Amino acid sequence: MTTLFERNESERRLLLMDRSRPGRLGTTLPRLDVPESDLPDGSMLRDDLELPEVSEGEIVRYFSQISQLNFSIDHNFYPLGSCTMKYNPKLNDEIASLPGFSDIHPLQPEGTAQGAIKLLWELQEYLNEITGMAGCSLAPMAGADGELAGMLMARAYHLERGDDGRKNVLIPDSAHGTNPASAAMAGFEVVSLPSDSNGNTDLDALRDSVDDNLAGLMITLPSTLGLFDTNILDVTRIVRDAGGIVYGDGANLNAIVGRVKFGDLGFDVIHSNLHKTFTQPHGGGGPGAGPVIAGPRLVDYLPTPIAERGERDGGGDERFSLKRPPKTIGRMGAFHGNFGALARAWAYIRTLGREGIPQISEDAVINANYVLSQLRGFYDLPYDRSCMHEVVFSASSLRREHGARALDVAKRLIDYGIHPPTMYFPLIVDEALMIEPTETESKETLDFFIEVMKTIAKEAAEDPDLLHDAPHNTPNTRLDEARAARRPDLRWRRGSE
Amino acid sequence: MVSDSFQSPYVPNTDADRRAMLDAIGVDSVDELFADVPDGYLNYDLDLPRGLDELELGRYAAELAATNCVPGEYACFLGAGSYRHHVPAVVRQIASRSEYMTAYTPYQPEVSQGTLQTAFEFQSMICQLTGMDVANLGMYDGSTSMAEAALMAARITRRERVAIVDSASPLYREVLDTYTQAPGLAVDTISASDTRIEDGTACVIVQQPNFFGYMEDLDRLSKLARESGALLIVSVDPVSLGMFKPPADYGADIVVGEGQALGVAPAFGGPYVGLFACKRAYVRQMPGRIVGRTVDTRGREAYVLTLQTREQHIRRERATSNICTAVALIALMSTVYAASFGRRGLRRIAELCYHKAHYAASLIEGIPGYSLPMRGTFFQEFVVECPLPPSEINERLLNLRIIGGLDVSGSVENGMLVCVTEMNSREEIESFAKALGEFGGGG
């Protein structure tokens, strides 16, 4: 017998189609104010379309109720390493929602969208300045999209020089999976590069890997171990001397923004994840933005379009336009990138300005090192040195001694209202727990987190099943992911309940 | 007067907090934490403007926004891949809930069921609209969906040619060229009336309605693809599927499209959501995130990211794609939009666009000097051959607060691609036609 309590739990999870009742409507229907025309031949038309029929109030309650099953930045501490889950300023959302931005059409004549193009131009200038590069295209719509653009630019550069044998791209073993995947999409062979015992690039291995087939290197700085590679100047020099392009994955820009410029260090092209460093909300997985930013060697190959500032004929007012770079690799999307995300990043940079931008990296790095210093001894530290914006611990001792894995620690954190850190990444760290507090968290929040992490280490020793069965307080316990993959059930079907 | 020295509202640390943390870390200054940066490479030279307070920035942003001509204040007849439709208030309200907006990718399903369940709703809705078996949680936009579909077809068929019907969007075609350049896929442009395609063609790509607004003969193209062992990829406008038969009925193997028309603002080109659906047999070759239904340890239904062995974080350079975005928030907007209008409402919106576009076409066709050079069935867009270059006409229309159609004189002499949706009132349509008559008719 189902109790009313159980009914409450299950009925709020009913899918829209199972709530549907013929005749209900969720909004008013616009009226027809012109004469009707003949509809096309019936053979072209459908009468089989199934969509939910629900009232507006039902829609709002349904989506509001299930929204509360989420953790989010606005509700929870979210120290998810490599994802830079910092506070997303509300002002930025309001600015992006101004009708003068949100309602304009991407193909309007440039003269009717001067404010929007000026915003793009300003953002390009800021990103060039912050990263020390020569030119920027805001077109890529995600970090991985920026990587693809950058690697296609590297390919075009080599091909234009008649260098068609350069097929190999070196990628450290600690890299995000997008790096090898993007290099492959850009037509390259991936060669994995080991890290040394300090977590830096292994320079001997690098020297052994460079030859006439070298197209370039993709490297994340600071690395995904949360470390600033102390060999970085040697790394970029060796690759460039061998004729390769140095690609910088800017996923971890939050650690060095306002302090270190990629351009100074010998990078040829980078991308910046605006949804990390520059606060575009993550939205449950997107949208993001991943501008690609190039140094002098690659700037002419940027994806189209680029915003430019010029003068009206005869001087006078400035005039902004969208231009095609001379040797462009082409178009990354139908229009000019994710303008809504770009407007938010622009607003963020304008709010912080030259004084506030360096503050980001200062506090991000202090906060991460504080966590490191307080949890040393409670969890393993595979690389015990000053970290940058994130710290990678390992639960390998906990696993060996008590049978509690990184996954169990992560799931137990949920019971304390904290989103788990990134786990099992980077791949070169056993039982990795990658913690990125960000600069927007207070010392009080960090102290609570530290206390919880210490408690969980103690619980692991005393009652490991408490961890194995976690989380305990969520609407769902751990899921059968194997079943999901073995028997894919990917959509609503009539009668499938 | 209280000091106005800059303090970021987004950083809670005070100097006292910093001092306490640096002491706990065991360093004297923050510079010691940056000691791994090579000597001389800490570069504080930052040529940025000073920070603006909320009042100043609000004013500056409003000033920039005000220099744009905003559809709504202007009558606007632009489409070509970005469409203006009425978005019920509930869509923005739900999508701005911070539980959705400020969550990350749902890697931890126990605390992400909101995102995951709405994602499952989105996949279901896209399947119902397109008639296909399975759909993913979205690509960057319609154009990248189309390009990824071509790569997927090449993987499935192990063939290296792609045929695209010449009536597809030239912007989408450019993106296809970007994606196919490195894998070395040859792209053949074909006509919808061609009776054969090159041997070894992986797919035939067709846009429906096509870039010029007209319906292509999918039966024919489906047969053409099938006879050559190629897959049929159809790029759709989802609103048109409120009334027109879905691509699945014509045997489409992969259906892609731009989801923006379903409840998402034009926003100068993004963010949008690329739709991606296919036959069940091909699901393991799909790019992008996919959500599946399963059970938890207590047997309760719940949702989880699945089939992840296709993806870059596991498969690395052998992944089906490098994508790790699912444009979940935009997908949510489309889901709420479709739920609001429902079966009947979406049909209504599609028919309104159809009737209004046909009314506009009938008025324009009657103006001396103007004609509709294309024949066949169109949905909400059509091409007008003008007596003057459309760029000149559009310039003069702006003075009347009308943003005219897209200049497609590269494809059709003096061609203007006109889009009419339910957003264009009868008055706007009639003013537009009247103005065209004054500019063109008889000189």
C-alpha cells in the first residue's frame, strides 16, 4: 500500500506527459489578425504531435519543485576543481537581459547594432590585455570550441607554410579530455607527455618528443594539478624552437588573472572559459563561452567575425563593425558567439576593473592554500608544494586502510550540504579529490568545509559504511549507472510508467 | 566621508582574513604563494579601465543597449536562422531560477535531479517533435549540430564525402566547412533536383524549410540518399514541426536544428541550443550529453548522465566529439516553452506564422516591380525580388522604423529574404508593404 508520504514523493517526479490532460493550456494563444490563407496539401501536415497539455500554474509548480532537487552556487558551497564555481553576479544577468541586447537580431545591419558590437570590441580588448595576446575572436561557444578553433588555426598556420608533415600534438597526461579530443578533431595525432615527480612537465621527455613532426603542444597553466609549472619557459621555448605552436588551455586562468600573462610566457594561442573566470552562470552544463585569443603568429587565422573599431567617413564618431580575419579558419557557429555570455563577462570585467581583477587570483590562491594547509595530514597530498587556485588531494590511504574511496568521501560531503569536489581527475592521481574553493567564498565557509573534511576522514576510520551508503539525506540515493548505460531509457513513451 | 577605495563585492576576504590565512599557511605574503612563477614574469601592468560601481555600469550598459535598434520598437522582418517569437513570461521566470542557472553539469546525480529530469523532458520533447527515437541534451547551436551530424554520418558509414543541398543556409555551410577541413571530408554541393550523388557519400544534408523558407521534397531526397547508402540528415525549424510532418516520416536518419525559436531570445546570435536527434541504432555514435532513466539503490526512478563512454573525459582522442557543453539552461527554456504552448499551442503558432507570412507575400507580390521568384510551399519566410538592391531599400526602411528582410542578392538578383512571425502585427506588415511600394513600384 502506497502511503500518502510516498505518493507525495513520487507524484512530484511525474513527467509532464504523465501530467497532461487533453484541453489544458499553459499560456494564452496569440490571435490571428490577417486573413487566413490556404494551408498546404494535407499530405505535408501532421496530426500526431504529442506535447504536454498542462496549465501555467502546474508548469510553474512542477519546475519549481524539481529545481529544488539541485545543488547550485546560490545555495551551496561548490568546490568543484577545474570548474571555478564562483558566485555569479546578479547585475550581469540584468545587463544581458536588457531588451537592447536580448531582443536584437544577429543579422541586423551593423549600423543598427553599434552598442552590441562596441561591447564585443571592448571585451576583445580586455581579454587581449588580461592575457597579453594580440587578437581575440569571441565566436567559440565553449572552452572545447575554443580549443578546436585554436588547433585548426595551428593546422592552417603549418599548412600555409607548406609544413604538411607536422601531425603530432603533445599533451600532458594530466590534461582535460577535451584537449586530446579537440586535437583529434583538428586532424592531429596525440602524443601523451608525462609529468615529472614534482608535477611539472618532464623536460627530458619533452625534448625526446620534439622532431620535425611536431605540430604543437596543448598545455594547461596552471596545470590540472593546481600547480604552476616551474618549467614553463623551457617548455614554450623547446616547442617553439622545434617549430611547434604552443596552445594554452585557459581553464585555470582564475589562478593567475591580473598577475601573469600568457603572451609573456611564449604562448601562441589560448582560450578562456568565460563561464569559469568571468562568471557566466554554468546553467546546469551550459551555455558557456570560450573566446580564442592569439599571439602575433596566429592572429590572422582567428575564426570569423572579429569586432573592429573605425571612424566614420570623414572622421568624427567611432564606428564598430564585424570583420573577417584575412586567413580565417572560418566560422565556429552561425552567428557571433554566445552574446549573452559575452555581455555578462564584459559587465564583470567592467565592475572589477584594473583594481579588482588581480584581487581574483590573490584570494583564489590564498583560499586554496589555506584549505591545503588545514587538510594536510588528513588526506594524502601527492604533490606537497604551494598550490595555485586549487589543490589536489588523494584518498588512497583512506581506501587502503578503511576501504573508503574518493567517491565515498565525495558523496558523504553531500550530507553536509557541500557539493563534492572533482573526483578521479587528473587521471595521474590515484583517488583524486580536486578542490577549488574560488575567491568568492569566505573564511567561515572554508573553515566549515575543513571541519567537515576532517570529520569525514574520522568517519571513514570508525564507520566506513556511513560513507559507502552516502548520501543519506537526498531525494535519491546512489544511482544504478550501469543499468542506465546497459538499457538506455532516454525519453518518455506512452505507457512506459 | 566614507572612503571609496575599491572593494570587490564578490570577494568576502578582508585584510584580517588574509593575514589569518597566510599565517595558517605559514607564509609572510601572498607573493610567496606565487613563487613558482619565473622571476620577472609577475606582470601587474594591467591597462584596463577602473571598476565601475553598479550605478555607473547600469547607466553605461543602458546607454550601449540604447544605441541598438531593437525589434519590437522597430518592425523587423529578419529571420534566416534566428527567429522572433512570443516567449511566455513563465519561460524566463523558470529559467532564471538559480537552482537551474547556477548549477554545474549534473555529474553528481543525487544533487542534480532537477537539471537531469528537465533534461529528460527536453530529450523527450525533441523526439516527439522530430519523430526520432533518441535525442541528446543539445549542441552549441543549429549550425554545429549540422556539422557534427555530418561527422557522425562519416563515422557510421566509414565514408568520406558529404553532400549538402544548395538551399541550406550559407552560414551553416561555412560551419560545415570549418568542421570538415581537418578530417578531410569532401563537401559536394548538390541541387534538390539532382538524380545522383557521388559514390562514397556518407550523407545528404537538407534544410527544411530551406534557407529561403520553402519546403523541400524530402521523399525524393530520402530516396536519393537511400539508393546510395548515404544517411539523410535534415536540419529543421522546430516551430514548423508544429504543423508539418516530421522528418522521421520521410526516413531521416539524423535530425538537427536550431532550438532558439522555441522560447529563446535572439540575443544578437546566442546562446542558442542545437537540436540533435537520431535513430536508435546510432545512439552510441552521437556527440554530446545524454540523460537516461534508471533507479537508485532503493529502487526509485531517477535520472543520470549516460552512455558517457562516447565522451572526451573517458575516451579522450577517440571520443565522438570534443563537446562537453550541454546547453542545459537554454534547453530548459525550450522545454518550458513547449510545455506552455503544448500540442495545440505549437500548432497555433506555426499556423499564425504561416498565415501572416502568406498575407505579407500576397501584398508584396501585388506591388508593381516586386515578385516572388520561387515556387512551392513556404512556411514563414520567402524571397522577394526587388526592383532596387535590397541594401538601398533597407536603408530607407530604417527611417520608417522598419528593419527589412535579409539581403540575399548573392543568391537571387535583388533578392530579399523576408520573415514574418506572429510577432509582426497586421499593421507592421501593411506598413512594410506600403513602404516597399513607395520605394520600388514605378521608381
